[in-house]
Amino acid sequence: PFVIVCNHQASLDLMGMVEVIPERCVPIAKRELLYLGTVGWACWLSGIIFIDRQRRDAAIEVISRTASAMRRENVR
């Protein structure tokens, strides 16, 4: 298992990420991205898991459920 972190310094970062992200990867993003118009829709439709960083307990719960599902389904 490994973690890939992208800091999105430019709008082209997303295109670069698509090329380097391995198969069977579980993408996680901050919830604020969900509200970026078509970018948010594309993220939601592609199955990205959103984390609300303002609500710490909810964010921890989402990460915990995601980690359990990853172990169960043997994905990165």
C-alpha cells in the first residue's frame, strides 16, 4: 500500500494525476472540491470519496470506513 499526495498547484494537476494513479486506487479529496461546478460533478461521478475537513469526527469516520473497505476488497 502507498499514498499519493497532490497539492493542486495548477488546474493541469488533475490531468497529470490521471496518468500516474495506479489501477485499483481509492481517491480521497476535500469536500470543498465537490462544489467546483463541473469539476465537482466529475469528481463525484468518478467515485472520489470526499472528506469534510471542518468536521473532524465525520472525517475520521469516513477514512475509517474507507480503510476497512480497502482491506476487505484488497485495493490500494
